[in-house]
Amino acid sequence: MWYQHNSTMNAFTLNSGHFAAIDSVHLMQGGDICISGSRDRTIAIWDLRKLDGLEPNESSLNAKVKSLAKHSGWVWSMTSLGNTLCSASWDCKVKFWDMEAGGTETYSIKGKSANLCMSYKEDSLIVGSFDKKVTIYDPRAGYSIVKTLRQHSKPVLCLAADDDYIISGSEDNTVVVYDRRAGEILKRIELQKYKFPMSMSYCSEYGELWIGEKRGLLHLLDASHGNFDIVKTYDVGHTGDRKSVV
């Protein structure tokens, strides 16, 4: 369902950029630029300002700016900081792209396992991977590894972070809240079997953590004062994996 008060919304289909499944979508520059990452190992850049409700099909074709084809594995996760796009792939690499320079690749990190999720800030790049680890890199020191957290027994599928916490969700049916200041696990949240977390969205300002899980349910956690208690679960009608929550 889409709703916007006193406004008209149009639906567009951007189907000319990939020939395989799309696993990651990211918005940049105030929502004007859309980035899509696919199992065809490419990243497509779309200029949403070119979309025209009067000519939806033609404008959808014109919206594609270019494709970036530098990964050798599925593009699974993307994030950004300013005009720098960061992409994570099953090729074990995290790549950095300068969007002001037309998507020029500026740097690359090679890990030991597929990279599945990320959080990117000025003082840290945090990556969750298939080998059950959460790795913290320092962008100010050439992306050197600051710390590696081993707190899951299966792949890390989603994560979020701020100055106080690193929150990671895993296929082991747990969500772990790591206290960055204390340097230890604050809380381990157990979800029901086969209902592992696939995605999360964290808003520390409002004290909310939202988790989308394998069977399509959406959990709301009270993140105020470091509680991280599940306060409500929503069945929003999805019957499959919820891979993204914003």
C-alpha cells in the first residue's frame, strides 16, 4: 500500500538494468539517485529525476545512467557515506565508488568470506559476513581492521550501528547487541527456530529497532536506555523472507 496525503504517486518499473535477481537497493543524494545490486554481479545507477508519470515506460528506460561491473560475485549489500557508495559481494570484496566522479572505483577491501551486510560511518566500516563474523574497519587508517567480533554460530545477515552499539542478526536465530564502550555483549535476543532475522532498521533518536525475519513478520524493539526488548510483532501480510526494512 502506498499513501501520500494530498499528492499523486506513480509506480515505475526499472527493468532494463539487470538480467538476474536484485538483492540490494540503495537511495543516495536525497532520494534522487537509486542504486541496484544484482546477482548478475553488476551495479546499476538510476536517476529518478528522469521519471515522468506521463511517459512511464520511456522515462524508465531513460532513467538508467550506467552500470558498474567490477564484482565477480553476487552484489548483496550496499550503503553510502556522502557521495561514496560502498558495495559488498559474495566475491569477498567490499568496493568503494565515487559517485561524483561517475561511479569511479576508488578502493577495495578483500575479506575471507562473502560480505552480507554493512554499516558505514566516518570513523568505522562494519561488515557482517558468511563466516559468522562482524569485522570493524577504520576508514581513517586505510581501512585497517580494528576488531573482529565472533558472537554468532551462523552467517551474519543484517546489522546496524551507532556510537554506542553494534547490532547484528544471524541465521543462528539470534540478534546480538554489542556495547561498543564496554567492549562486551549487552544482550542476546533469541528468535523462534527457523525465524532468523533477515533485515533491520535502527533509529537511536526514537529508541526503535525494527527487525524483519525469515517468515515475513516484523518485530519492534524498544531500544531506549539499552533495553532492546520486543514490544510488538506485526504480521504485515508477507509470507516470505523480509530482506529489507527501512
